[in-house]
Amino acid sequence: MLYGNEALDELGILEGINEVIATTESEGRINAAPIGIIRSEDRLYVRLFLGTHTYENVLAKGWFVANITHDAWIFAETALEDLSPKYFTRKEDLPVLEDAEAWLLFECEAFASDIIIADLKPIKGEMIRKDFRAVNRGANLVIEAAVAATRYLALRTDSYFEELMKMQRIIDRCGGPRERLAMEQLMERVDSFSHMR
Ligand SMILES: Cc1cc2nc3c(=O)[nH]c(=O)nc-3n(C[C@H](O)[C@H](O)[C@H](O)COP(=O)(O)O)c2cc1C
């Protein structure tokens, strides 16, 4: 087990924005969603937007678990959908993604407003397995596409949809089957949610 600031460096939460899957819990129900942990020289914090389960759970409980994963599919999936319980396990009684490469518990003091900007305190974490792989442009773009999809659905700005179409072509070319599946499902959801609202 790793504790405090040592856990940050050892588990790869470095300077810049660290995209992780936050797991939180409310009334026995585990939630997972991508968030960015911002680390600068002198600060470690998150920005959480009103209207998400993650916002509600962090506000109520004051903690989340950051799951570190290179699986682009899980970013695309959790950006727009809830995961079923089979995707989670428990470590030290905390909700963790079954396939996480590492996890790290953060405490934060959150105050209700349109956006929570909360300083984070790393508590404890653990490396489960090392996922060593070459850079894949398709995988990186699936994560970009998941961001664009959440923004498109929230704001309905056409430029986000155009970005998605452009990224889809590159993901088809550079990604493997998992990245292509992630993008296909993301676009299906964008399409069906666009008609619902
Ligand atoms: C890569 C990535 C990073 C994201 N970072 C944040 C973030 O830092 N803060 C935030 O409020 N939403 C962020 N989002 C959007 C949320 O993940 C999205 O609103 C999600 O639907 C919230 O799910 P929930 O309701 O289950 O919490 C991000 C999305 C992606 C794909």
C-alpha cells in the first residue's frame, strides 16, 4: 500500500491533467465516471460540474477513488452510461474498477455551487498491475471523443459533432477492435440521446 504524496508519483498522477475514472458510492450503489485530476506545482484539485452523480456523491461523502486505466473503452462507456455491478470490486472496502491498473483514494472538502473546485488529499492507493503499451492514437482519440460527446450532448454545439466525425475516421484507422467498439458505441449513444432530448 502507498500513502499520501508518495502514492501520487508512484501511481502516475503527474503534473498536468490526469484523466482517471472516479468511483463513488451512494446508498450502496457504485458510480463510475471520467474526471480530470489537476496537478500543478503547488496544487492538486478537481473541477466537478453540477448535475452528475459524481458531483452529488463527492459533495455528500467527501471522497472518491481514482482508478487508473489505459482502457479507452471504459472512458467512453462511463462518460455516457452507468456501469453494471460486475465491473466493480472492493479493495480495503472501497469501490474499485475490476480492471483498474491502480487505485488511489482522495479526500476532498467540497462546497455546493454550480461547480465544485475541491483541493484533494491523497490518502492511500495500490498498484494492481502495470499496463505497459505503445501509444495508440486511436485510444487517445477515444478519450477526446468521450469529452466531445459529453459536451455535444450538454451544449448541442455543431462543432463538437463535426469533431466526433473527424475523430471517428482516425480511430477506425489507428485503433484496435476495442477502440473501434468504444467509438461505435459512443456514436450510437450520441445519436440516441440526441433524439431523446
Ligand atoms: C476524459 C474525460 C474527462 C472528464 N473530466 C471531467 C471533470 O474533470 N469534471 C467533470 O465534472 N466532468 C468531467 N467529465 C464529464 C463526466 O465524466 C460526465 O459528465 C459523466 O456523464 C458524469 O457521470 P456521472 O453522472 O455518473 O457522474 C469528463 C469526461 C471525460 C470523457
